[in-house]
Amino acid sequence: MSSAFLYTCLRAYYLSITHDEAVTYLLFASSPYIDIIFNLVPAGPYRANNHLLNTILSARGYALGLGFFMLGLYGLIKSSEITHEIHTPRFSFIMFTLATMSTLTFLNVYLTLFCMLALMELYKCNHNIKQFLTNIIKSVSYTLPLLIIIYIVPIFILRQGQLYFGGTHGFWHDTVRSLIHVSFYGQPYLTPFAMMISEIFVGVVLLSSIIFIFTNYKPRFDNTNKVRFVPPGRVVTLLFVFLVMSAFLTILQHHLLGTRFLIERTAIFFIPLFLLLACVLFKNIAVQRNRLSSTVMFLWYAWIIIISGHYMSSLNIHAYLDWQYDSDTKHAINDLHEWAIENDLDKTPRQVGINWIFEPSINYYIKKNKLDWLQFANRNGPDGEFDYYYVVGESHEILSGHTFITIHDLVIKHNLIVIKEYPISNTYLAVSATR
């Protein structure tokens, strides 16, 4: 854990800020708290970037949300171990609420816990609606005020049509395959065969979980002759039900509300859920000490070795997977500042022409480093008369689906001198030879 934390700190120190975080900082974090909370910042199409704790704490929303989610999941598991049923997990509700305030995609896990608790309470209350509603209200009373605020934001965003990031082909195609794809972290061994093996592995774990639950289910009765909710292997059952219900709710939202299927980082909470399910399932099978358990343990250790090797090969302090093009923005601004000082060009206002994808991060560093001589960049593109240029080398390698004018076109058209090339992001820093 210490090594992982140190690695995270090193990445936070060396890596450049990325597009969405820069947007959050520039548009939301500098606004009054009341405007942030009620989403009153006039941010136009970027309103979906306003995640409350992410904005207020200036933290990475998905990492922050994952932390609260794991705490809540731990509390839920401990609660089931003590009571053998899901019984008013207030701690988990609070953690899942904080996770939702970090990034709205974690609203799915809050809804999953709520639905699981509702089903349990409905069973316990013998269809007594009054008692059922009373128990539900008591369970969510700790988070109800925050929940009201949380629900205002996605409804507002949904009405503005800003939930455009996602898939439309189906849960397995969009959510599962996109998570497998990004888990390979852009490594060269991401081949169709590797994808197929990964999908088979996911299917085997899910099918094995179903078989394990049904073959090990032995009804136990309490003093009122009721079957307890969680059978032996309760953690496997709990994680499996949580995973399946989370998936079901995202599918239901797609069909009822028209939202897109979660993909990549927006579905990130499925990764720890699935991995925990696999770990606990393997452990429960292994302790049975039979021929099957020996085979499972062999596969388990082989999987650990493969995952560990993949993790080591993916270590870097150069770039984020989804924001490769922004990996050198900080270095480019620092190099530009040094160039301006060396050539005594930092005394009068200067302009920088950029491809629009660099606008938030460039302006973030202009503001952070207090470069008063450098005017804020805009999204109009670099095809014009500027003092400096920071543009892509090959547009198709920077952001798929978008076409950008490249440095090779601009050098000839505007008589530019390239002063620095950045191979990781495939970007160039250039100055005008005539201004």
C-alpha cells in the first residue's frame, strides 16, 4: 500500500493536468461554494464536470469516488458478517453518498444499495407498507439532505442533454468490453485473442459464482422460522448480487431514461466489485481441499502472476491513459516561459495558438504560473497569426474522431520555427519567425 501511494504521489507531481480537471478548476473551483453546490455556474456544455467534492476539494473525482465506494463496500460486507443480513448499513449509505458527490456515476452504487435494502425490508416486513416505508426512511435519513442535492444535478444535466459520454450497443459490448480494453492500458499485447480470453474469464467467474451460490446454499432459520437473507458463502452472494443489480440498474436507466451505457472510467466501480468477487470465490473454492480446489488455486496463482506482470509493465510517470495528448502541456508552458525570458519577450502581451483540446490545460498553467504576459488561449484553432504555437504533430494519433491542423501545415503557412518536440504527446512548440 505504501508503494502504491508513493507511486500515486509521483504521478501527481510529474504528470501534467488533464483536460477535464483543468475545466473543473477554471470554471467551477473558482466560483462561490453556493453556486458549486446548486450547479449555478454558467458553464454551458461543461456543466457535467461539476462533481461537488471533486470541485470543492480539487481532487480527481473517480479516484475519490472509488475510495469512498471501497469504504462503503467494506462496511456492507462487515455488516453482513455480523448480522447475516443487510441491516440498515448507515455507514455504507454515507460512504456511497460521498462517492456520488465525488463523481455522479457512483449514483449507480447508491441506488443498488437502496434497492437491495428495499427488497430486504419488504421481505422482513411481510408486505406491511407502513413499516416498510418507516424502515427505509430511517435507513436513508443520514444522507437524505445530501441525496436531494445530488439528484437535482443529474436531472438538470439530463434535461440539457449533457450525458453524451457512453455507449448505445448494449451492456456487454459497451461496459464490459470497454473495461477490459482500458484495463490493458494500451499495451501491445492487447490483441483480439487476449480480449476473447478476458471475456471468457469474466464469464467463467460469473457462472462459477452462480454455481457456487446454489450448490452451497443451505437454508438457515431464525427464531421466527424465516430463512436468513445471506447463506453460507455470504460474501460471494453479497458481491454477486451487488454486481448483477448494479448492471441491471444501468440497463434499466438506459431503457427508461435514455441514458447511455456506462463505458471506461464511468463504469470503474465494476472493476473492484468483480475483482473482489473473483478473489472471494477462489478462496471459498480453495478451502474445500479437493481436486477442483487444487486446479482453482493453480489458476489463481497464474492469474496473480499475469496481473502483476501487466501492472509492472504499465507503470509510468509520463501520461494518463485517456489524456495522452495532455501529457506534455506543463512542460511546454515551462519551456515557453524559459524561451520568452531568454529572448526578453516576456515584457509585452503575447498570444499562443493551439488546437482546441489544449485550451483548458494551457489556460490552467497560464493562471497557475501567473504568466501575465501570455494571453489566455481560445478554442478557435491555431490557423492564424500568433506569437507562439502549441499544436499536434499527427491529428489521428491525438484524439480519434477529430481532425486538427498539424504543425507541418502551419510551419509552411505561417513561417514558424519549431523550438521543441514532445514525443510522448506527439506535440510541437513553435514560435513565429516574423513577430
